[in-house]
Amino acid sequence: MRVLFGTDGIRARAGEYPLDCATMFALGESLAHRLKGRGSRVDGQGSGVDTRPRVLLGMDTRESGPEIARALIAGMAAGRGIGVLIGVIPTPGVAYLCRISDAVAAISISASHNPFEDNGVKIFGHDGMKLPDAVEEQIEDEMRAIRRDHVTIDDDTLLAESPELIEKYEQFLLNGVAPGALKGRKVVLDTGHGAAYRIGPEVFRRAGAEVVVINDKPDGRNINEKSGALHPETLAKTVVAEKADFGVAFDGDADRAIFADDSGRIRDGDEIIYLWAQHLRRGGKLTSDRVVTTVMSNFGFERQLRADGIELLRANVGDKYVLELMQAQNAILGGEQSGHIIDLTVHTTGDGIHTALVFGETLAEQPVKFSKMKTFEPMPQLLLNEKVGSKPALESLPNYQAAAAKAQNDLGGRGRILVRYSGTENLVRVMVEGEDEAQIRKIGEELRDVLRNEIG
């Protein structure tokens, strides 16, 4: 069974198991073993085809990234593989470059929206898709078999960026919109001191926008700190102060985007998907008249889509599961309330910068300002997070089960309750929706308190 891999790769405290050097070395070695024989790179020395698997690595701006990269590259070398560092680049850029290159896999070193103390690794296959759960389980099995207690990593190994690969990703982003698509538009970007801090402003300027950038001074420790997609309040204020057309906040690895309209109102992923779906439908491009989101999306969103003749399908939380359902149901647009949005016409994963550019171009084509664009009436929704020391099956908690049954009965079929463990942090998340805000707050807090007492 999978122990190390969660809903979004491996994520933990940097420097501690499983992000210690020995485990990352074992991951690199086991990945190289699994990919052995799939190399296709001509080595340029006249000796023919090099069958060693080539793996790309990209990272965000955390201070722990280089150490993890060195351990992975050393492990790959021990397993007869080649690790190639792209540099600081958004996670979706890593996935894209793997798809178009001769690399057989790619790794993004990032903990996304988590604080700098954490880090993680996400692995993509050559098709740009995150690895299936079954493959992650096989990799874990081999890691346990080959892991050494101590490995020696040369901390002085030079990690040189690959500017030509970064330029290819920037060109891909620009190809998603018409030349000069944002000419005459003023845009505020909050890069959260993360992976988008250089690439985001660069491509927006090249698309013609006047760009105001905030939180673009990473120091290895300030990633996501009171900035970016998790804290869009400063973005909203800056949009109003700068009289900008809109603003976008990215998370640490820039696979999600949260928008602020010209009035300073925050627009989450549900609203962006709604407006994007309407735009595609008007142009006859919304295949199968359906979109995919997760169990977290607001019921008001689903209700309005249904009234508009568009079906909403719900996947488990995690853009990897959204993608799987999109492919199974022939949907080209999907995503999460948190700002992960997948445009399957061009990409295999959520890409915050691509989302911002394409949606920005959509806004530029509208006869009204962003703030005047109506979406849906959200149902009151409460989300509470509680730290936990362990994650026992919710079905094994009798006090919680009794409280949940009572709460559902109290809602009387006019709302819903979703309780789940985070796949990336030691948290239990309690979400309650209903027509009465006071009632859902009471229910949410009672469930949270029961879980706190029962789990500890």
C-alpha cells in the first residue's frame, strides 16, 4: 500500500523522513530502475543511443529545494539514470516540458501552498500526467527494499538552470493566446514569492499587458507567506489602488490561480470555471456540455450550471482525480474551487499562468468589466480545518459517526456535509453547506470539536 505518496505526491517537513537525503536518493534510484531501457537521447559523442533514462527536475523557491534535487540526481545516477535540472519553474511547466522532450519522466520539487518548512515531490510520466496510484505503490515497494540509512551527497554539486527549457515553457504559455491579447490591459500579479516570480510577469508583458507585480522577492523562506493564492487580500487592495482591470494570485508552485476583479472582489475557481464554461459554450467549444470539479465545489455553482444546461461532475479532491474524470467523460474543462483549473485542450495539469492568460484574454473580449460579470448565487458554505496527530478511518470513530448522522438529520436534506483528511497536511477538513449560515456554523464547529476530542 502507499504510505509516502498522498493525493499530490510526497509532502513532508523538509530534511525529515521521507524528505531526508537517504529517502530521496532511494526515490531517484528506484525511479531510474523502473525507467531503465526507455532512454532515447543521443549522447552527442558518436557512441549511438544512450539508453539511460533522462528525468527532468524543476523546483519552486524554497531553500530546501537544491538539497532534495542533489539527492534525487545522485540516486538517479546510482540507478543508471540522468537527472537534468530545469531550474525554478512552475509545476505545470515541468509536466509540459516532459511531454515535449525526450525525458521519460519529470519531478517537481515543491510543497505548493504549504509554508517554506515543508517540501515535496510530484512525479510525472512522459505523457505529462501524474503517476497512477498503482505505480506510486510499486515505486514505494522498491524504495523500501533499496533504501540505505546513510548516503553521501556532494553539497557542492553545481545545479545549473536550463534557460532554453524555461524559454520553451514561456513560449507555450504565449501560444495559448493571440499575439498582443492583453494589450491595453493593466494587470496585478501576486507571485507569492514562489515559482511564478519571474515567468509570470515576463509572459504577461510579452502578451502586451501593463503589469504590476507584488510579492516577487523570494528569499527561500517567504514563499506563500501572507501572499499569493492563499492570501489574496493584498492583491485585491492593489487592484483597486492601481485601477487595474484584474489581478491574479498564484500559489507556491503556480498550478493554481485566484482572481480579483476590478472592484477588488475575490473570484475563486468555481466562478472562473463557470465564466470560462459559458464562454466556451457560446463559441460551440464546450464538448459534451459538461465540466468536472470536486466534491468541494459549491452547490450553488452546480445548481446554476444545471439551469444553464451544463452538467457538473464531481471528482475526489486533487487535480489528478479531476483529470481522470475529465478524460473518462470527454470534458475539456475542469478544476477545483482552490484555483486549479485544467484546460485539456492544451494541458494535462492545472496551470495558474495559463489560466490567467487565457481567462485574461476572455475578459478582454467582453463588453463589460469583470466586476459586472454575473456567475451564480453561492449556497452558504463553511470550511473548518483541525490539526490531527493521526488519520484513523472516519468509519472507525463512533462518536463522530453519531454526530455526523445527527447533523445530516438536522439539515433535513437541504444541505450537505463533507469531512475528509487532507492528502498533503496533517489536517481534517470539515465542510458544511446549507441554507442557514448560523445552522451550518453550529454543525461545523460541533463536528470539528467531536473530531478533536476523538482523534486528539
